[in-house]
Amino acid sequence: MSKTVVHVLRHGEVHNPDGILYGRLPGFRLSELGVQMAKAAAQGLAAREVVHVVASPLERAQQTAEPIAAQFGLPVGVDERLIESANWFEGKRVSPGDGSFRDPRNWWVLRDPVTPSWGEAYRAIAERMFAALHAARVAAEGREAVLVSHQLPIWTLRRHVERKRLWHDPRRRQCSLASLTTFHFDGAKIVGIGYSEPAAHLVAMSPTARTAKGA
């Protein structure tokens, strides 16, 4: 059986001066530091045998994919299944400690943390991301692929593959800006999961790294 590797990359830092949860909103592009993160991710993959690059349709993901595709002479494909999760708070300023979660006007939206009630169901996210992962495996069979997506979809995919419950504490996600969650396949079977942070030195410089919204 062929051995295939699929790297799932989170995009770099986004220019978000108003600090809103941008989710699927258009127009949110990488910051200057985010562009450097994308380049660092590309450098981290330079020695790999990448033959397939696909990204979420959102600008920040497409931008993050560009330097990777360029160094391998590949186009950047688009897969809607890699898009950020839908969220009721999209376009709003929401962050831990700002009182949003204690506001009675939001309690109905926050009533169910397991599904969750405020956005796209974790199960739906896991299913579409798992389908995108296997489509990339097929496209790059015997070699390597890169998918560029967003924090919650990537972390949900990983928990799904690891057979863990999908609802979780967002503060404990292992999915930093421009990080790589790597799935190793033997044929169609996932035999290993790796994680690396090729842009860690740049993430350390980011004031929004721990609070990036709509990531």
C-alpha cells in the first residue's frame, strides 16, 4: 500500500485592528507578520514531496497557501469543505473576559456547548474536514499534500480522527497560527498524526496569537 502524507496548515496572523470575530466574513487578509508566517510554513515544507495544495476559499487561507504552492510550482486549489466554521457571533467583538458570555441577551445562543448552539455543529465540521482530508490523500497518493484551513475545523478534525469527543475547551487547542497538523496514511488508513510549528518564532511576536478571533 502507498504511504501518503497530508499536512493541514492553519493560516497566519490576520489584520484585525477592531478585534472582531471575523469568521467567514470577506476582506480579512493576513497582517504583515502573517505573511511572514506563511513564508515560514513554506520553508518548513521545502524538503517535502508536495504535489497538491488546496485551501479554504477565505482570503487568509488562500494567502497562506500561495508561498507553498509557488515553491513547488503548483496552483492553489479551493475546497469549500476547509472553510471556517459558521458562528452566530460573527462580526461581533467577543473575547474571554469582556462580559459577552455573561450577557443575558446571549444566554439562549449559548445554551448548548456540546452541539454547539452558537454555530456549525462539531459533527458537521468533522465530516466535511474528514472528507477533504481523504480527497487530498487520493490526489497526492504516494506523496504529500497541503490543506490550508482554520483553527476550529483543524482541531475538530484531529479530535475526530483520534476518536475523542468533539466538544472541548478552546483554550486547550494545539493549533497555533501557521502550525501543521500532519496525517500519515498507509493506503487509506491513518497510521499517525504529527504536529509542528514552523512559524513559532513569529507567533511569539504576535499580540493576537492567544486571542485570534474567527481563526
